[in-house]
Amino acid sequence: MENEQLLSSLLGEVKGATIHGFADVKVKNIILDSRKVLPGSLFVALRGTQVDGHQFINTATGLGATAILCEELPEIVREDITYIQVEDSAAAMGYIAAAFYGYPSKKVKLVGVTGTNGKTSVATFLFQLFRALGYRCGLLSTVQNQIEDEVIPSTHTTPDAVALNALLAQMASRNCSHVFMEVSSHSVAQHRITGLHFAGGIFTNITHDHLDFHKTFDNYIKAKKGFFDALPKSAFALVNIDDRRGNVMVQNTKARIETYSLQTLAAFKGKIISDTLAGMHMDINNQEVWFRVIGRFNAYNLLAVYGAAVLLGEKEEAVLTELSNLKSPPGRFEQFHSADHIVGIVDYAHTPDALENVLETITHLRQGNEQVVTVVGCGGNRDAEKRPKMAKIACRYSNRVILTSDNPRFEDPMDILDQMRKGVPPLDYKKTTVIEDRHEAILKAGLEAEPGDIILIAGKGHENYQDVKGVKHHFDDKEVLMEVFAKRAGN
């Protein structure tokens, strides 16, 4: 989307900028990758985790960039180039990108969802709900970005500030009234959401995750809290107060604080009446409703969605009616049934807490002597602390466990599995198998199962690839599960 503007008109919200050169230069686009610079580009020199964009300023100017956003000036400052020197290029880029695309987040009702678990489900449920209520909507999630029925592939939980504002501008131009997005801790820390105007924020829960990036749990909490600290007075902040850090999240927010809970008094209060593989019966604010989605974790997700919809001005009865028809997002407790009555569940659970939530739900849903078989792995180049914990949790709730490869990335899969194996209690050695090949692991689980058994395939959910040494190879847990069921049926 080319959109030529004067540089000076983009700097209104950027604090403490020093301009070297001509401020009224025309900017045709904003570029983060120096290789993609075109004549008239504003090149942003970002300090990334792997590469420092300041190294490529000369490349960018050589390709025709007319302006450079940077924290440090290059050794040679060209007179025909405008340099905007700031304290933090990422934060400044957020404000500039918002201005460049005409502040699109102010043209829609933008609601952000943050927390360790439940972000995708809550954002997707809100998207589905508001479409069912008759609104045109946008979705920004881990699974996919979507404008009405058009799916736009997703590479990060939250895109960079330029891509994000471009997407929001596209949504606004197509008359979307509401946009629902996952807000990751990375996106807050890296200023990807800086400059956006939110109508509301939702907090689901917080447990250990992404410590490879944040280093400490406190830093991780601060990143999540930073989202609520930045909400305006006009917004709502809806928090799960059953999570002991729910109140911490909103202690410095200017937004209107609202709460939801299954355990204590709250503005949006729920109670599970019954929960089976067929569905869940709940009482929400003294109204009984049957839902197609199941599990205690989904009870929290539904409460968050219900609360947000009411806070956005929707009528309670209409919201509950439409919510009762919603299905789980892809790869979130997604159920499949074989001809001989084996239940396969594919779930994205890739943190100890998420895995425990899913397995606890399965435990509560068991009717009799069904065996629970869990196939689980851990991603490479990520928080290694959770690996033994994941294996221990799988053993606690399962009759059999198969530890396998997830997305090893640049690590040796067997090194990851060795770390997972350390969490297996000695009494559970016999029921635990290690199979590096994920395809083989799922086949074994499926072909050895007895009618009535429940197989959980955890960790990848909606993903249709395996990331091995930087290459994404096609791999889909659901496809392999269907292959197993076809073999069982003799097809």
C-alpha cells in the first residue's frame, strides 16, 4: 500500500527526536529490511536479537532511502539524506507507522488479548461471535490473520508495527468495525503495538513461558502488564481474577477495570454445571447455557468473551445465544473420532500449565476404563526449563506417554528429549516411550489404542509444519491422525 507523505507529518507523537537534514522530505513507504528499500523509503534501523539494523544504513541509502530512523548516526552523514535520531527506534517506528497509515486502530474497535494460555481461543471466539452478531470483523492471531472470510497467513503472534498498521488499514478500508488480536509479551517488549489505540484489553492468565526471551519471570510479567499500563481511559481492562496476578496486571492502568471468575465474585461470574465430550453446561451471570466447547480452560475463555462483548455494548442474551454455537479454533482441543470409537484430541498445549489444563479436562471427561495416551514434545531454542515439567505432567495424567520431536529448530531433537526424560518419575519409566520421529510416534499411539481410548497429541495444534534447522517441512498432526484412523478402518 503506497501512501506518499511528508516525513514531518509522521513525527507528531515521536518524543525526543533530533532531525538531521530536511524534515519535509517525502516518504513512500517504511522498510525494516534494507534489501527491500526503494527510492523514497524511510529505512528503520532496529536493534534485533540477531542483527543490528544500524549496520545496513549505508546499504539502505545506496538503494535510494531518503530518510533513516536510527538510534545512532552512521560515521558518514550524507547531506542529501534525512536522519531521525531517537532513543528507541522500535518505539518511534510504532508511532510513525500509525501516522503513515492514518491511525487505522482509531477507525475500528480494537481489542487485545494477552496472557500465557487462551489468547488464540478468546480472540477467535470474539471474531466468530461478532461476525455472527452481524459485524464486519478482522482477526490477528497465531493461527491466522483474517479479514472477514479472507485468510492472510500469520508468521508471528503479533506482526511488526508497520505490517500491523498496514493490516489494520486494510481492515478499516474494508469497513471492519471490530478487530480482535492476540497481544504477545514479545510484541509489548519490542514495541510492535506502540502507537495503537485499543478499545479494550483482556488478561487470561500467566504461567512460565518465553523465558528464553524475557530471561526472568518478572520481566515476562512486566511485559504483559505493559499492555494494560498503556491502555487509555476510554478503554476497558477485563481480567481473570482467579489468576493471582490478575490484579497486578491492572494496578497502574488508566482503563476501566472489569473482572471475570469461576471462583469468586466478579462482574462476569461463571459456574460449570456439567462437562462432557459432547459439550459443557454453564451458569453465566445467573443464566444457564449449553456450549459446544468443553473444559474448564474454555469456561474461562467463554467468560472472557462474554464479558468483552457486553463491555463493547452487546446485549447479554444475544451474546450467550451466539456463543452457544461456537466451535473451538483449529488445534485447540480439536476432537476427531475413529470408526471404532477412539477419540483423538489435537491441542496446541506447549506450556506445562496448558498441558495440565488439557489433561485435567480429559481426566474429568473419562467415563470408565479408557486409557489416555499422550504424545508430546517440546520446541527447540525455547525455554528449556519447561521440558522435564512437561514430561512429568504427561506421566501424571496418562496411562501411556510417548515423548517425541516438536519443532527442534536448531537443536538436536534427542538432546531435547533427553531433557524431557529427566522429568519422568522412576515409577513411570515403563509406561514412557521415546520416539524421535513424530509421524512414527503418532502412528504407534493410534495403532496400539483400544476402542474407547483417548489419544492426546500435544504441542503443535494448528501448525502444519515442523521447523528443522531453519527449514519448515510440511507436517500436520491432524493429517497423521486421519491416516491412523484410515489404517484402523482398513482403508
